Amino acid sequence: MTSAPRTTTPLEDDVQVLIVGGGPAGLTTALELARRGVRGLLIERRDFSTHFPRAHLLNVRTMETFADVGVADAIYAESPPEDRWHRVAWYTSLAGPTPLHGKRIGYLPAWGGGPDGPRYAVASPRRFANLPQRRVDRILWERADREWPEGIRARTELVGLVLDGDGAVATVRDLAAERTYRIRARFVVAADGGRTCPELLGIEVSGPRALADVLSVFFSADLSAYADPEALLTHFIQPEGGGPVGALLALGPGRWGAESPQWSLGMRLSPDAPISRNPDTLAQRVREVLGVPDLDVEVHAASHWQYEGVVADRFRVGPVFLVGDAAHRHPPTGGLGLNTAVGDAANLGWKLAAVLSGQAAEGLLDTYEPERRQVALRNVEHSLRNAGRHAPIGAAMGLRKGMTPEEGWAEVAIWASDTPEGERRRAATERAVAHNAEDYSQLNIEAGFCYETGALVPDDTPPPAGHDSPTKFTPCARPGHHVPHVWLSAADGSKISTSDLVAPEGLTLFVSADDAPAWEQAARAASSVAGCPIPVVVIGGTALADSGETWAQVCGVGASGGVLVRPDRHVAWRTVEAPVDRATALAEVVIRVMNDAPPPPESDAGLGGIAEAGEALRTGRAREARLFTVLDA
């Protein structure tokens, strides 16, 4: 770790928290701190304008966090209408010279739509959203700029970092003014995508890299006569690539489906394929993949990138915490990168605020790495496996690497034919398409993740049946799991979710109305001893009626039991029935949750799964990745 000489570089700021990086992870962390009264600084080397759409899927847990920090309504307002995007399709192309071109191979419901709607409604009061990251970043930045006036600094990059007993001293460069200065911070959040902070801290990443080359083109075109009117995402399986060759994403804004004015096309590249930066060449490549030779294409930007699945070996070094892409990087399949980053921010934000306010000891911060790193390992592995689910579709159609285009189209003709072999191939293709539900209906990956160790008190109960399934979600109040979402009826007849009753600070205690007075008295006494707020939510009676006693059934507690929930909505403790001495038991639990460091994880077993998934996906030797912009968006 290095910095500019202290004798020549002025110290200009002294803050509680310095956030390095202004993407979704950094901006969400700033907003999580701001809503709890913590002020700090966020620096970003860019100017908060993004040329490329990048991530776009925002799952229900992310939208819960975005509702907390005040940006959910703005995002939903720009997201597509519910009937225009919850579908993914596979085609040979959009059009072309033969009946085999423009042929639909299969489709699936996706992202909580269609038949998945009822399952997703069980998990959360929020619904899935879809908005390109270039718009999400702007919404987050505008909100953060209001919440931290003069605390969001663009065109400022980190160039050095020194850790000491009081926190850290960052040396930063104001790129606009061309001057260097220092910032002292008690804590630093590294949200820079892994560009600077991990190297300064000596943190390595583990996992497969350079698995596949992809060229993505962001463009405008009128595809209303060609594109699937209901699909947000269309994959292309073609002989020219021996199977998957690209994916077309509708970007809006304003109009969606086939009427979308803007699109992104990601195209797989062979390691020796030339990469052009010329807009005309890129536009021609778009026409070729789509099968529309006379399409009017306006290229805005292009990027060359690679599939990788890596996780940092450490998420914390002293006062510095890694979040988002600085801690883990995923293939885009499953849309888990941005969503995992927001989960990092939700987890770390309340813990930093609790320590800075004196509600918790610094031992609480030791729970960040064991909780979030295990989630990252799982999500990276799942993303890699998702990336490998498209090749079997081409294989089922009869396509394989090394075929000439003529040979490949002959195999597609057999797949489409009214013959026994054609029927067999179509049935196999349908099964291969259906297997992609583990990507597009992955509710348990998105909403069912849990913490086995960390800021919680385990109750030695097993996880729900099917907890390893990517798709099967079962709500429960087992410690470490997300608090169950149950609709309650308020006195005025309105509906409110138990998820929305979790307080932003302290630990929220959910109890039944029948036993509420004793629990409320115990919470006051325990709060005084532990030095931590313990707001009590009383379920039942007239204030918050629970029809059918659903809450107790889902949580697995009796009439005198209780569920203690952290600000990030994960259960910290559950007691089926009330302890003999409620106040003492509750105080002991709160002190343990808010102060004690967890034991280290037993192993890095997740890295083995990542390596296996990466090897299955590997397509051969790939080139060095680089990002370039062709034209400003």
C-alpha cells in the first residue's frame, strides 16, 4: 500500500466513511449510510455518465433495498410495463433468406412473470424491475447527491492508500483540477470494480478468467417488423457459431418489446476473430446476426469483454471493505452481478452505521466477509452454470463446432422437418430450453440465500426442504434467512408487509399480540443493557391483523415466541416459545449479534464449484480483454 509523501500532499478531509467508486455498489452504500445519519465522501473517477447499458435486471431483494433508499419508485416508473418483458426467447435469427431463418426455437417465462408470478409474490412485496444500468446509475447518483450534499465527487480517483490505527488515509487525484490531496477516513468502502483498491491492499482473486470473448454493440434500430413483441431478451442459435452466437436485449426507453428504439446485441467471438471499432463494420455485423441485411443501424457504443467468474480471497483488510465487482465478478447470465453488489451494500451499510453510532462494537464488522463471501461464491458458480445452458440447445438441434454454415443449416432443416428425427430433435431442444429455467426463474438464488454464520444466533434447525434448488423458494424464519413476507391488515384497512416493518436501526422484534406486553417490557430492559434499539412489532389484534395466523405458521413459532430481525431483513434469532427470563435472554442475544465476531468459515468449498463450472464453459484460449467506446451515447 502506497501513498504520496505526507509532507507534500495536503490533508483536506476527515470523514467517517470514504467510498471509492460510484457504481451501484458504492452509491447504494452511500444511501444506506445517509438514511441512518452517517455522512461521508464518495469519489468516482468518471463523471457519472455511462456510455454502455451494462446490467439491467433488478431482482426483488434489490428492489427492497432500493425502496429503503428512496429510488424504487423512479426505477419502476422507467421499467417496462409488466406485460412487455417477462419472457426470453431463442430464435435462429430475426429474419433471413430461407424459412429456416427467423424461426423460433423456444421461449420461457422469466423474472417473475407469467406462471412464475405467484411464486415471486410469496417472496417479497416488491416486484422485479428492468432498467439499463446507465439509467439506474443516474437515478442513484441524483439521490446520493441530494442526501450527501457536496459529498459526491466526480472525476476524482484513488492513487494511494495507507492504513493505520485510526483508519486509513487515501491519496486522491482531482482529474479536472489536476491536483492531488489526501482524505482521512475511519472506514473505506472499495467499490471501484477492482481497478485500484485490491491491488493497493494486496488482495488476490480466485476463479476462472478469459472463458469467452464477447463483443457487445449498443445501437438504435427499428426492429418492430422483426423482433418478438413479448421477449425482452432473444438468444440466437446459428450454424455459423456452432450454436449460441449472440443475444439481443431490448433497452427502451419509453417503448418496449419489438417497438424498443434502442438495443444491445452481445456476440460470441472466436479467439482469432478480428475486432473492429468502425461503426459501419459493427452495424454490418449486427445486420448479419439478426438476418436483416437492409436494416438502418445507428451504433452508439461497443465493448469487448470476457466471461470470468472470480471472487476476492478477502472482503476486508482492516478498515477497508470490498463490495460489488471489487469483491466478485460474474458472467451476465442470471443478472446476479449488480444484484449481489446491492446486497453487499445493504449488509455493510447497516453494520457500519451501527458501529459509528455506538450501537455495536467493531466485532460486528467482522461478520461482513463470512456472510457476503459465501453468497458471492454461490452466485458466481450459478452464473457460470447459467452461461453453459445455451450450448445444449444447439447440440439438440444437431449443431456442433467445426461445421460449415451449409452443414449447419442442413442440420437445422432436419430439426425443423416433419420427420421422426425432426420430432426427436425438437423434443430434445424443448428439454434443453426448459433447463434454462434455472437461469430465468432462479427465485431461490435471488431471494432464498441465507447466512449460516455471522451476526446471528443459529437455532440448530435444518434449512427448508429444497434449499439447494435454484428455483424452489420456501419462506422461513430460520436464523440467517430473510424475514418472511406476510401481508397484514392495518387498522385503516390497508395492507402492509412484514418485510416493510423492519426498522432501519437496531434489531426489530416480531411477537404476537397475545404475548406482546411481556415482550415489550423485556425489549425495553434488554435495549438498556445492550445499548441497542429493539423496536417491537406486534402481529395480531386490530393494529396489524394476520388473517389465518399465517405469520406464526411460516415462522415456526408458538403464541409466546418471537423473531428478531436485523435492519437488512435477515433473521438474527428465533425462539419458538418465550424464555423463562425474556429480558436477560434477549439482552444476551443482542449483545452477541451486535458485538461478537463469528468463527471463520471452515473451507472455501465454493471455489471448487466455480472452477468446475468455469471449465465446463471454457471455449478455448481468449485474448486480453479491453473496453472501447466507438461513439458517445
